[in-house]
Amino acid sequence: MTDPVDAASEPAVLASTSGGLGRLTLNRPRAINALNLDMVRRLHETLDAWEHDSDVDAVLLDGAGDRGLCAGGDVRGLAEQVTSGRPEDAALFFREEYALNARIAEYPKPFVAFADGITMGGGIGVAGHARIRIVTERSKLAMPETRIGFTPDVGGSWLLAHAPGRLGEYLGLTGAVMDASDAIYAGFADHLVPHENLDALRDALETRADPSTATELVLLFDETAPPSPLEAARAWIDDAFAADTVAEIVERLRARPEPEASATAALLGELSPTGLAVTLAAVRSARTLPGLRDALAQEYGLVMWFAATQPDLAEGIRAQVIDKDRSPRWQPATIADLPPDLAASALAHRPDVPLWG
């Protein structure tokens, strides 16, 4: 779908080159640069062209506007596809988006992402797999898919699976927002650069001042991140989120003395039981997989299972994004009502068209 407000004048992805730097700017600022299929294809085409362009030495991804790099994918469009019985349209988008995520991770030239401001869901997919991931004091990173009855994708399960301790389970199930320190600690980012210095860093990447490599240039602007609140919370997070099931996680959270633990238990009670159970299984399964492409393939099977068989996805988007009544009616409604084999069934789902054909 196209945002009519942002579509009137400029393309939704701006591509330019200067001084050996290829710059990609997501350009739907009123939608916080949410990704649609046209944008994914434009990014693919440009990366393909720049890979063999000797005048492009490195690539920078950033976002237009003041609110963030990318708020995610076009969930309104996804809800329309699901409710109108067009899961094949959703499948096409996910295949091309996931191919882009893998492309960024494997890109042969340095790929730098400015995850400034809101960077969530699909935004993690285009920033979290970059070779050099920059956050600022304004950064807000999250994989909030369980809030809409869904599960982390775009390679998010791979990043979550490799976060310290049980932070992957915690971040995946709760959709908690990370600041810059948290994102670096959890493995979603590499360097903290103040927002006010991003233009200077961008200029340095263009002019290739000495030192000349992208990583060395970034280090000139890098600042030591403050202590991570997530690291400080590891004791109760690791204890509770090591439990075998969502129900046991909630039980452990309620037994902890920390106020944050009881608040987390209450939050989990409001989210889609199906989304929680599948996400827990997906993160743990991703820990056993050999690479990002394997995690993306697993996610593709899960998201098509949601799109084809589960009412919670469309209901979550309705409640959170369309009607905004914040009162989703989950099916089943409680964790206790979950079929015991639900997550295993989801992981076993194989789409009609494979991700890597």
C-alpha cells in the first residue's frame, strides 16, 4: 500500500551517491518510513546496482523525518490481505522482504545503518543485520509483534536468540523497547553516536577522511554507552524467562519481588496467548539453527501459518492500529486455553511456496 501523504512528490526510497558513499533514505516520514513492497524492491534494485559499481565503496541507510528510521512494515496492508483471503499477497511481500534482510547481512561492501529514533519490526530487519549499526540517544528499538498477535520476524528471532541470557525470550514476548545502551548490550546495535553528530559522520563517510575504512570512521564518533537497564535486570529476567512454558514464565514473574517482574506478568496476560507461545518456541528454536537464512526460513513458515490459519493477527492489527480500541479479542483468550501442541504445529508448518526457491 502507498501512503498518499508521502507519495505526492518524492519516491519512498531516495538513492544517491557521493564520494564513494551510496546513501539510501527511507522516505515516508509521516508513516515513520514504514516499509511496503515497492520500497523493498527499490532497496533490492539499488543494492544490486551498487554491488558492482566501483564508485560505491560503502552504503548508508537512514530515514527521512525526525521520528525514526522505520516503524516496521505496512501492517494495515497485511491485515487487508489476511482478512480478504489473499495470503498469497502477504507471502510475496514476506519473501521479498526476507530476501532483503539476508542481502543486507551478506552485502559485500560495508553497510552502515543509522537506527536513530523509532526502529521497530521491519526497521530491525533493515538495520539489525547491517555490518555497522549506529544508535543514538533518541533510539527506540523493539520487536513488538506480540502486541498485534504475531511473532518476531525479519530475522528478529535470530537476533533475539543470540542476546545474553534470556533477554531474547523477554524482548520477544513482551515487545519491550530498548534504548541505545540496551540495544548495544542485547546485540541489536554496535555503536552509540549522538544524534547531533550524525551529519558529521555522514560527511566523513562521504569524504573518506583518514582513517579511511567505515568502521574506523565510525569509531571517531563513537561514545561510551551508559549502563544498560536490561543488564541490570538480568537476575529476574533470566530466572523467569528460563521456564519451559509461557504459563510457567508468568508464574515465576509473579513470584519475584521486583515490581518490574509483576508488571511484566500483567503485560503478558494482555497479549495474544498464541503469539506468546509461538514466539517462545521460535526464539529457542532459532538458537539451534546454523544461520540467519535458516532463521528467516523458519519465520516465513510461522508468519504464513499466522496469516493462513490464525485470527489473532488480523484482530491484533484491528485493535492496535486500525480501530485503536486497545481491546483485542484473542482466540484462545487465555494462556490456560492454549492447545499443548500449538507451537510445535506452527513450527512444523511448511508454506506452499518456499522462502528460498
